[in-house]
Amino acid sequence: MRKFNPPQLTRRNLLATLPMTWLSGASDVMTAAEPAVVIPPYNTLSEEEEIALGRKFSAEYEKQVEILHHPVIDSYLTTVVKTLGRYSRHPSWPYRVKVVNTREINACTVPGGFIFVQRGLLEFIGEESELAGALAHEVGHAVARHGTNQMMLDFLARNLYETVKKNLLLNNTIVQRIIEQLGGPVVILAQLKYTRENETEADLLGFYEMVRAGWHPNGMVKFFNRIQKFEGPQSLVDEILSDHPASAERTRVITKELQTATLPPNLREQSISFKSMKAVLKSLPPAPPPSKR
């Protein structure tokens, strides 16, 4: 049995609306089953270069989608993502999150820890630990650099690698023009196809991020079970199912982890802040349907 040490409590008043125990977490956790991230040799980007790629890619992406801005939603999600990031295996990414105003149920991660959450996912989820699980999975992708690895491999195949790398830290538009030449950021993200191993790695990295940050990782299982209820033709969750392994398989992996790990007490599953965020979502005009690709 892998044993987690009792959580070391920290109290930081990041947001006046958040409970004081928001950032309580286990700072010293045995992670025998947490994946050891291995970066392929073809991805030679420095951290500074990868963050620059993420900023430039995000800026182009935001020109093509409608971003939902609301102070309650933005503050809440930022705190969740930055907390998960702080307790991840790569806490130095900037970890920024924005909401795409669409009914699509999905999320995506851009190089350097930039995360975009579709509004439909926020409306679909029913409990804070489920949301923490979904976002921890995205943080896991950032930690493992899955998206960056695929983008750089594609640049390499197109003889664009050195051009991209040379211009990432320069104040010009060369990288942006290359992104557009390859179909634009929406197309590039749609073409990123993670392997089953990538998805499992992101889930397991997310599992341990959640525990260290103070959320109960059973939220992942609850999220997968919620998805399973809607699986089928013309499902609301078609988009997230199309680029993730079957939720039953993901449930099996995380359930095994839950059975073999001794978790610290008092891990969070719900909060008033989550309910406030959901109430704000309900008060807004309906989100538009997903755009056709």
C-alpha cells in the first residue's frame, strides 16, 4: 500500500470568497505510481521558449474563438488551475485558464500551461472534485508536454523546427504566420491526437496533483461515470469522447490507483465557490453551439 503523509495545511487568502482551507494540501506525498515524465529528444525547447510558443499560439487561438469573461468564473477557475499547477511536477509553468463560450464539452492544453475550458464542460460537471479532476488532467498534459512534443514533431517533419525555435523569443510574427500556414490554431489543436499512453499519463499525473492540492481524486471517477451515462450516437459528449480513451478504461486505471493508495483525510469534493460559479453560469445567456470544423 502506498501511503500519503498527512496534509500540511497552508492558509492563503487568495480570494475573499474562497474558504480558508482552499489551499490545504499534502506537500510531501509518496508518489511511487506517479509517472516519471520523459521528454523525447526532438523537443529541445527551453522552458522560456515553450512558454513563448504557448503565448503566441494562445493569442492566435483567441482570435478564432469567443472567450467568456466574467470575474467570478475567471477568478474561481484561475485559483483551481494555479493550485493544481503549484502541486504538479512542473510548478513553474504560468498556468493560465480561459473559458471558450461554446456548448462543446471539452478542454485543451496549449504549450507552457495555457488551458482553455469550453463552457459546456463547466455546465456539464456537477461537483467540484469532478472539475478538479478534468483540469488536473489538462495540467498533466502540460507537465508531460504532450502537446508541445506533437507540435515540435510536426514542425520537424515539415522542416520548420529550426525556424520556429529561432523566432520564439523574438518580437516578430514569423511563428504566428507558420501557425496560420498549418491551418490555424483551432485546426492544429483538433489534429493533436494523444496516444492512450499519453492520456493515461495525464490522468495519473492529475490524480497525484489533486491529492497534493487537497481534492479527492475520486472526482475523476465521478467525471468518467458522468461521461459514460451520455455515451452513444449524437451524444452531448461526442467531442470529449472523440479524443480520449473510453471512460470505462479510464475509470479502471484511476479506481486501481484509489485502491492501492492511502489518502490523507478531509480531501475536498465540493465547495460554496464551485456552486457560486455554477449559479453565475446559469444566469448568463445560453452559449452558442460548437462551431463546425
